[in-house]
Amino acid sequence: MLLLAAVFVIVVYLFYKERRARIISWKFLVSMVIFVVLAFVIGAWNFLPLISAIMQPGGLSAANYLNTAQASAGWSTTIAALFVPSYYNGIIFHSGAPSALASLIYQDPAENVGYISYAVIALMLYAVYKYRKEMLPWAIGAVIFTWLALGPNLGLYLVYHAIPGLNIVREPGRFQLISTMFFAILAAYGTKALFERLSKHEAHKRNARMALMVLAVILIVMFVENNGTPLSKAAGQNFTTSISVPPLYRMIAGVPGNFSVLGLPTLPSGTSDFYLYPGMDTFYTSVTQKPIVGGYLGRTSNMSSELLLYNIPIVVQATSLIDNGTPIYPTPITENYTNQTLLALYNYGTSVVVVHYPPFSRNELSSLLSYLVGVFGPPIYNDSSSAAFATTNAINKALYNSFVTYPVVTDWQETSIQLNGTYQTYWVPTNPGSVIVYAPYNSSLSQSAIEANPYSQHMNATVSFTAFAEAAETLYVDEPYGNGTRTIASVGVTTIPAAYSFNVPLVSGPQGNPLFFLYKSGNNPVFLQNLSFSR
């Protein structure tokens, strides 16, 4: 977006003859090269992992997830939102924004950054009135980027959406941030013109008083229009929570070292306190100064953060306890889910698991705590509302001692099929169906030998599963190879559910082995269950 803004400014300068010389010069070229280098260096931590992820098999389809006009509409600015103050403005909406108005104006109040403010609009109009020729390019830029921010609502979004590389910008509302830069330039010129007009008065003292009065009025109006603090209980009751920090988090803050904390429940549940506990845990990081697993979930409906958590069985099971009364973990993989949890906690650097008592019933809490005590041992902290468990010993005992497989959640479609009068859960691989397999080390190896060459151990693993197809089909298993993939196994699947197995070579330890399950000889879906790996 910033690059588009820079291109726009360069085109404008080339269009105006009197400004063209500033662009066509070595000085400008050097400055632009420095700008590009700095932009890449500063932003590399963010976009290089994105580029790497997109280049992986299936990465482009993942990047284009929800990349549709319909989905983008939910992340776009609306025309009304440009002129209506924020839902969170505690001065204008002192008694709380009417829900009907909120639903009409804001598709997502937390995402609304479109409000321009009438003080800024007045200053921009005055700037255009006083400096028509000079302000024209900035006004055009403001209109274009605001138009883009409207997304599918007014259609210009479809222009860049058709350009490969740009079409993965899934939140058009962010273009409003660039519009704000143009608004600021126009408003600054408007302020300049206003004070130039005031300075024409003859009396100097009167000039100063008038200028200060006008400045005070502008600042007061801007404060009123852009206030984001709810100033009454009614205004804040829908999106603020009175909260105090439990002693547990003061204790965690005093523990040295760099580690993360997992709070349960972490995934949103079907209760009325939908995101309460993920939000509370996010707040507690300001005290502990420790990251939390899935902490970005404190922002409503963050699907990208939720997907990271669905491969941690205890996270899914805890939420299932609240919603269903049973610790269900839906997955095509059959294995030791405790070890899957422990490896995930190891990869996230998690040293503490915290359980919040209130969301669970007495029986649910008893079941969860009994399981955690069996895995981690007695809690290191316990009070009337929470308990905390240390994970390090349990992780060290289980690490790479068994097969642990993480399915890519979006690549497997769960379906319920009636067979012989009973319903069974099967999984259909799509895009293809991807898994990451961590193979155990040879038990005869010493710890020092493993640490010396953690990636040098190989084994032949047996892959087993139950499957059937709507018509006779071949199921292929691929692995990454060069810039693409290669097939390492193929299985003929019939229309009758049956057990299948084959052998594949895997690397032991922390490297992980990506495997892709797909059916490419026809259009008949293959249904799998009980996918497992063994020595």
C-alpha cells in the first residue's frame, strides 16, 4: 500500500512540469533506493516468512483463503463510517451507541478506522479552496485510496484485486491508513491558509489571541470527534471488562527466562463469555512480560490465530469440555494426543499451563485437572479461581519418543458417513491433505549422540489407515522435492472400507516430514480415518 502511494506521488510530480526536475535527478534516485532498502530491511521480519509460506506447496491457496469480494466486504470501510464517529467514542455516544446504528455503520466496530472527522474535512476543503492547483494531486490521492478502502462496496477494489500479487490484500479497509496521510497533508495546508488569513489583521496582539483561540477550538473539536474512551458504564459495557490481576501472574512475572504461557480455555467457546479468557490472558502479558500461546485471539474472530491452536489437543479438548461436556479432539490422526500436546508446547516454548476455573462445571474441571496432574504432576500454583502447571519435565520425557503428526487443519474436510447403520467420522484430503510428521529417535541412541547430530537419524515408518472411495481410486502420498513434490507411495482404494498400509522413509527429530495425501487419477474423493504412523 505504501509502495502504491509512493508511485502515485512520483507520477504526480512527473505530471507537473515545475516539479518534474525534483524527480528526474540522481539525488531523488539515490533517496528512493535508500527508501526501498530501508523498507525491505525494516519489514523483512514480517514479509519474508510470508513469502516463504506462499512458496511452499499449498501456500498460495492458503494466502488466498477468504480472498473473495464477499469476504473482503467485511474488512472494508463503508461510506457512512467515513462520516460517523467511532463506536467507541465516549463523548458523542455517552450513553452507548445504538445497536441499530452500529450494525448499519460498522461491519466490525473494532476494525473501523475510516472516520475522517469534520474538523479535518473543514480544513481540507479550505485548503482546496485557497490552493486549488497545488492541492489537486493530494485531493485526488485521498479520493483514490479512500475509494480503494471501500473495497467491493464501490468497485475500484476489483481493479487491483485482478492484479496477481496485489490480490492477496484481503483487508481493503487498510487503504484508509494511506488516505489518512493525504488527509493530513490537505489539513495541514488548510491550517496554514487559515493562519495566514488571521495574520492579516492589523493589531499584533489581536492576531496572536485570535490564532490561539482558533487553534484551541480546532484541538477541542478534534478531541471530541476522535475520543476513543468510553466515559460511562453504558458506553463501555459491551466491550470493556473490569479486571484485576491474580497473584499467579505476579508470580510468573518474577520467574526469570524467556518462555510462553498457555491459558485454558484459549479457543472461544459457545458460552456468553465468548472471548473473555483469551482477552484476559492477553491483558495479563502486560504484567508477566511473557508471551501467551494464541494471545492474538484477544482480537475478535482472528481465524489465523485460531488455526494455530487446533493442532494442540488439550486446547481443543478444554473448549470441547465447556461446549459438549466431553473432551473431543476431531482429527484424522490416531496417536498419543498427550505427546502431540507436549511437542506443540515445546515448539511454542511453553513452560506454564494455566487453567481458569469459572468457565468449567465442577465435573468438567475435575476431569481436566485430573488429566493435567497425570501429565504434568501437581500444580505449582492453586487458588479459588485458577491453577498452574509446569511443563518442562513432562516435555523432556516425551520429546521425540513417539510419532507426532500435525494435520494442516484447512486441508482436511471432516464428514459423517452412515455405514452398516451407524455413523462414522471420515476425512477427505483436499488441496491436498497435508500433514507434518515428527518421527522418534532410535531408543538405543544416547542423548549425546542425538544432540550431536539431531537431523542425521532416519527410519522406515509404517503408515496405516482405513479408507474407501466412491469409485475405485488411487491415493497418492507425495513429499517435497526440489521446487515441487514427488510421489513416494500409492495405494489402490476400493469402494469398501478396508485397512491399508505402506512404508515411507522419515527423518527423526525436530525437522518434521511434510507429507501430502491426494487423489489425482480421478474425481472420486477418498475417505480416510485412523491415520497412524509406527515403527
